[in-house]
Amino acid sequence: MSFAPFTVAVPGKAILCGEHAVVYGHAALAMPVQRHLRIDFAPRPQSGPKAGPKAGKGPLIEAPCWDLQLELAQPSAQTQVLARAIEAAFAAVPAASRDLLLTIDSELPRSAGLGSSAALAVALVRGLAQLAGEAQVLEKETSRAMEIEKIFHGKPSGVDHSVIASERLLAFAQGQVQETQIPVGKTLEFVIAVIGSHGGTAQRVGNLAQRRERWPQLYQPLMRQIGALSDHALAALAQGDVHQLGALMDVNQGLLNALGVSSAELEQAIFAARAAGAYGAKLSGAGGGGALLALCQDKKTQVLRAFSDLGYQAFESSLQVQ
Ligand code: MEV
């Protein structure tokens, strides 16, 4: 099958409030970030006398950003999970051609709390649906992406791929999007730092699940409290109250630390961001490294400098008034 090559681009995500607790049904607030993952969809050249090294049947995946090439039919030990995830995307859209050259280009570091796997899942099913001639339907896309996220993460809450697919601020609870439109009273200016790899969401969520099962009386109230913070954060957003939102982010960070998902590096960078003038700062995602989200408004330059002094890469991201 021949078609004109096209590109699907999707943003990464950051969690404003509520990670980990959202896995147990409590409320979370998540937003897209201005860093993207792109997949170029092109027909794979067919084998023949003049065929180049990329010719062949079935999907060939190239991701120079991850230093990776994957012949889907022959995954290596390192690419097995990725291959299963991509196979799941093809299984979800059986009408799409398989003789594809997929080139992945990502500005989202992997295992860093910015939704790289969810972005990959959404971009894959969106591109395959386009190839199959389907109209884009958000519900279908998110339920397909969920199956792929399960391969990466075991039991994802669904917040990551939901925010990435809808590309807007979301309130999420009980496995579902809660608000169709969230009013935001002000443009919010963030700086996001990448502290390093967290070594896998599934493992971090799994370790916390074991602690929660062993000591429910300790962990369940903390998670309930985090869910309540998300509700307060929603109200602060609507009022454009950046001071309250920042305070809520700081309290959320304290509770995430109590849950055992922070790290020495995260805490150091969070304190540095606050000292540089951030209104609030917290980890974003699974924790234990990964990404850090600082609400900065007019203090972006100072916070960027603080992260740079600590040797961390950081970028700006804003949330527009709707
Ligand atoms: C990961 O970005 C967010 C977690 O809450 C896991 C999930 O929601 O599936 C840690």
C-alpha cells in the first residue's frame, strides 16, 4: 500500500497534583507540556534488486533519539517490551497497513515523568487510525492507548495518555476524565527540570502498592489527602490564585515524600527552585528522579538558573487561559 508520508506530533505531560493517589481513584490534575514526541509514518520500501537497507516487509521502527532500530518481527532483549507495545497498537487498528517505516523523534526523555510512553502510545494509535482512514475519535484513541500503556506500566491510572490525547488541562479521577472544560484564571508559567531516569513507573507504583497493602492505615489517608489537594488546586486555578496553587503544590510534594516516592536529588532541586522564587515546586510523575515542576510566573529566569547551577536540564512550559 502506498500513501503520502505524514507526521503525528503529540505533547508530553506534567502532573500538577495527584500522581500515585490517582492510581487508587483519587483526583489528579494534569496538563500538556510544550515538548513533543513525533512519529513519521511512511510506506516501507519493498525488497528488490535496488532496495536499500530499510527495504522489507512488516514494520521497521527507527528512533535515532533513543539510539534504536527495531525490526518488529525480530525484537532484541532490550526492545521486547517496546515491540509488544507496538504490536498492540497494530492489533488495535487491524485495518492499518503493516508495511511501514516509522521514525520516532522525541523531545521527551524516557522514564522521566513527562509521559514519553503515553505519548508514544497516543501517536501510534492516532497515526495508524489515520492510515486506516478512520475519523479521529478521542474515546477510541484513549481506550486503545490504555491497552498499550498497560504493556509499559502494568496498571496505569489512565491520566497520562488521557491528557496527552486531549492536549489540555484535565481533572481525572476514578479512571475517568472529570471536567470537560476547566477555567484557568491566569496564564501559568512553569519551569520543568529533568532530574534523571526514575527507572520505570511500573516498579515505583508497584513498590508503593506493597507499602500501602502492608500499612493501609498509614498510606490511605495520605492518598485521600492528595485527592483533596487536587480539588483545592482546581478551585485555585479557576481563581487564578497562583500563591494558593503554589502552596498546594508544596503540600502535595510533602505528601509525595511521605509516600516514599521523592529522592534526595528531587528534594534538593525543589528547595533550590523555591529559594529562587518559585511559587511552588513538586515532582511530576512516578518520582524517585524523573521530572520536577515549578510554578514560576515572573521568576522563570531565576529558577532556570538555579537548575542550571545544579547541572539539570530544564525548559519552560506555560498553561494558557482558556
Ligand atoms: C505517572 O505519570 C503517574 C502515576 O500516578 C502512575 C499512573 O497514574 O498510572 C505515578
